[in-house]
Amino acid sequence: MKFRKPGGRANVTFTLDPRVDAQTAAVCGEWNDWSPSADVMRRDVEGGFSVTVELEAGRAYRFRYLLDGVRWDNDWAADAYLPNSFGGDDSVVDLTALAAAPPSAAKKAPAKKDAAKTTRKAAATAAKPARKTTKKTKKKKK
């Protein structure tokens, strides 16, 4: 999951399914110089793992999961995959779309009135005949 933050940053939550069958997990990538100790994932009650990392928006990052300190695995829901120099592929998380300015805030809709009052008012208005109104103007004195 990716969420835009102020200041051109983004929170990215990396998750691993319990079926990875691991005791420990870390997400290693370009942002942490592939460090296995920088972004250690927390185990959940079902046996999966997750960690949220704050990254700079506006670019894509290569990453992989290190399981039990010895086994590398990809994120099979990654945005893309790129070949690495070890004969495998790296997962890619793409944050380029999050660098764009967020859409301007829409005007807040007025609060909804009580439905019963609105219905009664509409019924009363419909029952009255339409009236023509004219604007009276005062004549200026000379």
C-alpha cells in the first residue's frame, strides 16, 4: 500500500503472506543500501510480515525480501520487475505517480438537512401557486 505524505514523501507498507514459511523477514532495497537490518519486518498473528517505510515520492525503487537471513524472495504483487546482476529479478515499487500535486480539494458540500423537514417544505412549495414578484424601485428626488 502506498500513501502520499506532505513534503514529497510517501509511506509504503510492504507485506508478506504467511505462506512464505519464514521465521524472520526484512525488506532490502535501494533506499536502505540493501541492508538486512534497516527495515526488519514485524510478524503478525497469522504468521505473515509487514513493515511501513517512508520513501521519497517521484521515483521507483528496486527491492527484495530477505527471509531467515539466507533466502531472497520477490514481492509477487510488485509494480514491476527488473533483472539484477545476480541472474534473478528485483521487485520494483513505483512512486512516480505520487510525486504529482494532489488534486485541489473539492468544495465541501453543505450539510444535509433533516429529510422529513426537506420533504415537508418541498410538498408545501409544490402546493402553493407560483407568484410573480417584481422589484420596486424608488425614484430619486432632484
